[in-house]
Amino acid sequence: MSDVINLRRERKRRKSVEDAKVADANRRLYGRTRGQKLAEMLEKQRMQALLDGRRLSSGAPSDESENP
């Protein structure tokens, strides 16, 4: 004969296993360490500073360039 199982417990166990699989997949896709986040933030700041340094003027003459 087969064993008698409680269906409510089995349903909860299966849901728990499925949730654990989803959580593991999310950790692999989106999880980053603190060091990785910091390195990415510093790289973005460096690139933004580099871009700002190469930005052209807005086209309007400034007061400093008009008065020699």
C-alpha cells in the first residue's frame, strides 16, 4: 500500500521548493556584491566626469571671453 500524505503539507512543500528555485535564479541574475556595486558606481562617475570635461559650450558667449 502507499503512504498516506497530508495534501496541504505537500502543497506547501512544493510551493516552498518552487519559491527557492525562483529566488536562486533571481540571485544569479540580479545579485551583486557590495564591491561590485561600488566599482560600477565609481566607473559611472568617472565616465560622467570625462563626458562633462569634453562637453561643448552652449553656444552663448560668456562674459569672460568678451572682455580681454
